[in-house]
Amino acid sequence: MKKISLIALMSLFTFTAYLSASEKELIDKMFESPLSVQLDINKQIEKEYEHCSIENGTNSKLSPACKSETTPQLRNLFKTFYVNQPNGSKTDALKGKLSKLMGMVMKESSGNPSAVADMNGKGSRKSYLSFFKVNKSKGISSRVHYSNTILLEELLSQSDVLFNKQTNFGLAQLSADRLTIKKWGGSYLKDKQTLIKALPEKQLLNWCMTRSVYNDDEVTLKKYATKIKSCVMGYKEEAGIKCFARIVNFCPRLAIDLALEQPLRYFETKKATPLCTKLFEESSE
């Protein structure tokens, strides 16, 4: 057991504005006792993220287009994301945004959470072909599709891809220039990096919902979680840009959160038709 350090205390207060209601409640409970009381911060956080229940995105009301144009893993991911929102946030507006984002994601990355593409389009074709090859699906979206950390590193190692602040990564093809704009990701990413470093590997995987779309074994996932905990996101140097890429690609919950922060005009696929509008109508509780 150890006392809360001043640095840890300041870090926690720094990112509380960007936590969900349940996360804020956890932090509040941690500080109900006087600071003289010894607490182990990691153990308190572990209790919050002990389990990761991936919601089943199967729904009898889903349209044929939803079932044929999206993967089961993507539906599970978006359903889980929605179910884990505070009740007050489960609005029709959020449902609409998530449905729209699902439609855009299938055009942005074909549902590949490891996708990489620069502003010249380099990397896009390999991201598409390698993802479907790994899943032996020949481009049929409705089948089971997972990525893995080997594919992620392979796509981040492409020599003909220009890695700069406008290189696009992950499900929604987000770029590290989001770090430069406070209201469209800069503050959010800064504070989530603090959370990522604070969470033990198992709880980080739970918070990120990584297992929704990556099928590596637990040991491999935890090793990769350690890797993203130790890097620092940036937009000027390749190391920082690739750290951003690894976190956005490996942490689909963060990718969805960040995508929802962006104005619609940010996406080339802003005219995409919303998909799976019925997915969020049935409660999993």
C-alpha cells in the first residue's frame, strides 16, 4: 500500500473532465477519505475495470444492409460502446451519430481497426487486402473479421507510406493533427493518455474494448498494452505519430470517442449512409 503522491493527485484531477459518469464516481469515492489515508490507486482502478463484457450486436430488427455491410465484430463494438455510456447520454442524437459513424467506418477502413493510409492513399490498398486475407473472407464484410497486433505492426512498417500528422489510422482513419486542436481532440487525447498510463494492462484492454476487434491471445494483448502505455503521442516526429497510431488502432473505444468529437466535414466519407440504426434500440440489461 502507498500514499497518493501529489503528482498522481494532480494527474487524476487533470483528466476528470473527460471521464464518463462511472469513472468520475470512482475518482470521487477515492477521495472521500482524507489524503492521510493510505490508498493504492491501481487497485481502486482495477475494481472499476475488472471485467470486460462485450455486448452481442445481434438484433432481429437489423436491416439486411446492416447485416451484409458490417462485420459482427464492428456491431458488437458499437453496441458495447453504446451500452457503456451513462444513461443520460443514451440519446437519439448519440444513436444517430453512432449509426452514421458505422456507415462511414465501413468506407473509411472497411472495418479494419489496424488500417493505415497516408494523404496520397499509400497504405490503403494493403490495409484492405491484408485484413481480408487474414480473415480469409475475400472482401465479404458480413463474415467474422478480427485484426491482430502482427498485422498492425506490419501496416505501420510500410516503407512507402508517409508518416506525418495527416496520416490516417484505425477504424475512422483519424490523424495525429487532432492533437493540435484543443476542442477536436487535443484536450481529450492528452487526458486519455494519462488514463492509459494509469491503468494496469488488463484494465486497459477492458477500457479500450480491444478484445472486440483483436483476437491475439491474452499474453500478446497485455504485452502490446504495455507498449502503448510507454509511448507518448505526438504529431511532429514519427515516433509520436506512430504512438498515436498504435493507441488509436489498438484502442477502438478511444477511436470512436475521438471520431465523435470531430465535425462531420473532417471525414471524406461524410455522405455515407447510416448503418444499423436499430442496433441501439434493444437494451442488453
